[in-house]
Amino acid sequence: MPQSDPTDARDTPSSSVSSEKRRKSKIEGSKKRAYNDMRLANGRGSHVLRRSSISKPGRDRRDEPTIKRQKREKRRQTDGERDAASADDDSKAGSGARSLTRLDSPVIDFDGLSRPSVGTRERLEESPEEAAARLDRIKGAVRTLLECIGENPNREGLLATPDRYAKAMMFFTRGYEQNVLDIVNGAIFQEGHSEMVIVKDVDIYSVCEHHLVPFTGKMHIGYIPNNAVIGISKLPRIAEMFARRLQIQERLTKEVANAIFEVLRPQGVAVVMESSHLCMVMRGVQKTSSTTVTSCMLGCFERREKTRNEFLSLINVNRH
């Protein structure tokens, strides 16, 4: 009976080559699986813990462009400064009006004004003699206007018109002389209230800056407190201040919302305005029944559709 070779068949040269191929294939397969796992977990890097293959792959922030990273760090720094300023404001709320700066607000100037110009400063600081001279200049301009349209400013019905118009225009634009901080006058109270507060149907009268003719309507103002509430009459007073200027409806709506947000620091502010513009009624398209609706949503009203819809439902826009 032939005796078998004591040498194992696996030790032959051909079997050794096959074993080496299997080993290399196994290593390559392991590397490929590890690479795929890394991509599923991290997108690029491998130091982040692996996520479920169903979830969205993460991305290593260190791999993002330098400009994007700098912008993110700047936003984080700005948010930290804003939170610190807000905390400081909250600590002072009980003792009086908050101190606002240009950095705090895009609407309220350091002295409580909005969009102050050289003319605004002059009007605020002028002496009685300078105020009288201002009225005389307006009167002269009105007389010139009457002459230019073919009228006689010396006839009985128009003799006092320049004086009346000058005084009326100063009244229509008296908002330039008002100050947000004086209007609020420290009427911010810590009440722990966190439900929606709404003042509806605030009558608004303003002057269109494009044609110098009136537009009128109603404004609805709502906010959700962040523990602090504002005197309820201050909301229409703030709206009145911004309306008594040369305006457009879009900016008026936004300025009222921003001012309340900056003064009170609530969870959110919502302002909706419905108005009729005489520049559309008496001229141009001459649509007497048309109304214009504008809105500005800040904070939670902008972020949460449910909160926004609740406000719109409560004010019931276009209910007439």
C-alpha cells in the first residue's frame, strides 16, 4: 500500500500563492468596508462617532472653507454679546427705561430717535425765532405752489391757506420731534406673563413720502412677553410716533415692530397694517376700494407657523 507524503498539501507552492491571495483579498475587503463606514459616519473625517446609516451623514466642520468658519465664529460671538446685553437690560428693567445704543437697535438711535437726519436735529434744537422762520419758509413755498397751479394766493379763500398748511404739515410730521424712550417712560414691568398680548384696530394716519398725500388705516400689534410686559397704551403711542412722519406703509410696519422688539425684548412681535392710500384713490389707478396689507413678524412669530396663525386668526384680517 503506497505511503502518503508527510508534507501537507497546503504547503505546496501553488497552495501558498492561493492562501496569500485570499489574505490580501480579505485585507482589501476590510479596508473597503472601513472606508465605507467612515464615509457613512462622517462624510470625510473619521474622528466623529458613526451615525446610523439611515441618518444624514455628518460633515467635519474643520474641512469647511475658512470664510464659512470665520462667519460662523463671528455669529457665535455676536450672539454671545447680544445675550449678555439682554441679560444686563433685564437686570435694569425694574429701575427705569433701558439704555439703548446704535449697536442695540437698527431702529432706535442713541437718543431714541428713528432715522434722524440733519433736518431732524435742527427741528428739535431750534429756538422759537428759528421755529417761526421755518413756518415762514413753508408759507412762502405754499404761496409759490398756489401760483404755479394757476391760483391767486391773494384771493379771500386762499389768504390764510399758506399759514394753515404750514401748521398742519408740522402737526402731520410731529413724530420727528418725539422720542421712543420718552414715550415708553420706563413703563416695563416684570409680570411673569408669557401669553400673547394683542392691541387691535389702532387708527393710523400718515403721509405718503412719494406724493405728500395721506394714507390711513388700522394697525394690529401683538407680542409674546419674555416675563416683562409694557404699558398697554405704549403700543399705539409708538405706532403714532412712527406714523406722524413721511412714510411708506412697508417701512412703517417694520419700524413699529422693530422698536417694540428692541425696547421690550419679548419672545416675538407681530404687526399687521391695513390701509387705503389716497395716491391710489385720487390719482394713478384710481381704485377707491383697494386696501394694502403689510406685516412684520419677528422672533417666535417668524419661526413658528402655529404662533403666527394664531395671531392672524385673533386679529381676523379683512373681516369686514
